[in-house]
Amino acid sequence: MSDPIGHILTASNLKFAYRVGANVLDGVDLNAAAGKVLCVLGSNGSGKTTLLGCLLGQLKPTAGRIELDGKAIKSYSPRQRAKLMAYVPQQPGTAFAFTSAEIILAGRLSHTGILGLTSRQDQEIARAAMEMTGTLDFADRMLDELSGGEAQCVMIARALAQQPSVMLLDEPTSHLDIANQLKIYKMMRRLADDWGMAIVCVSHDINLAARFADELVLMRDGRVVAGGTVEQVIDREILAETYGVQIDLIDVPGQTVPIVQAR
């Protein structure tokens, strides 16, 4: 991985076990920088989701250290953490009895007073998040009335309304068609480039991640197999080691990164 100086979210020698003697994470290092997209890749059971849970503070590592903005993440209260870090789940819940606009405005709760009353500024920030994510057109519709792509954009807008320094996404395109997959990855790229966020995305899609990310982390059996720039990581031998299959790299005219195809 690159030098951690300037990175807002770091994990060092991270270990986690659901039961004694069975590490799900075994010495993981990760560095996420402002204005960069970092994608974490790996097969099922490689530890990606557990890593995300530790980074979010939902799981307590058995060893190692996580720092957010230069401080141990455990030193933050949930409210303080929510001001710096936002989370977009793999699949939006459909139990929200609120409109899209109300869900997005709820992203301001970590900034409001104890009564949760939103100000004009909060409303303006939420509207800006909606404009950025293209969700204004269905602001008055309920979440369960939206398509999968629309609902995912609402959840990204909600996270964006928090005005975080870091946004973490758990397989945000796993249930979407190819047009909406492309839309979400372009949105992540814009959040990094135009809003200066550190984006950490857990993904199964190697080709989309390689196209839009600045850095990749490949995991297998709770360990980092490789981490670095896309050019460093998209390597036939490294990918074969990570996924346990033979890999072909296919050059595409006009693209700097080859298409990854399993044999």
C-alpha cells in the first residue's frame, strides 16, 4: 500500500475472530485517502464484510488499530463518528415509512441538536445531496416505490447529507443492472474528485473497480494478498492467487486497464 501520510482512515495489523483461535481477519492493513476511491475485492468468505464492520465500529477487533482522522476510532462517540464517516448498505431497507426526501434529510441527524430539529442550512445541504445524486425527481416517493437503482441513490444521498470525510459502501451495485452499476461507480468517482471524500467500497466487480478506483485491496482468507494502484494489482498471477482460478487479461482499445476474465 502507499504511504499512510495524508490518509484519513487507516487500519494497521487488524485482526478479528468470532471465536477464539479462528481469525476472520489476520493482520489486515488498509489506508484510505481523501479524494481517492479504494475498492476492497476478494471471493466470498475472504473477510471483506468483517473488515467493513470493524472500520465502521460495529465489530471490535481482537488486535490492531483503526484510526479516523488521526485518532483511534474507539475514542469517538457514535455521533462524532457519524459526522466523519457515512455508510451505504448493500441493499436499501424497504421498511422506511418515509419519503426519499425525509430519508435523505435524516442524514443530518448527527449535526442537529438534541431534539433533532433541522435548520434551513440542513435542508439546503440535503437538497444539494439530492441534486448531486439525481434524486430530486422522486423526492416525494416512498423508498419501496423506487427501483433498485433509485433506492441506492437515495441511500448515497442520505450518506452524502452527513457531509462525511469518509464514505463506506458495501457492494452497492450487487443487485443493479449494468446501467445503474455504471451510474453508482461514476457517482463514487465524482464524490472523490469533486467533494474530496475518501471512498471505501467493498465489491465483487473487479472490472468496474479497476476502471474507477485509484487503489485496490485484494483479500483472501482474512489476509491482504495485494494492495496498491490498479496497475500494480491487476496482475494475472496476483488475481489467480486471490481467486484460485486461472485468469485472462484482455486488452480493450481505448482503455488503460485490461478486462479480467476467469477461465
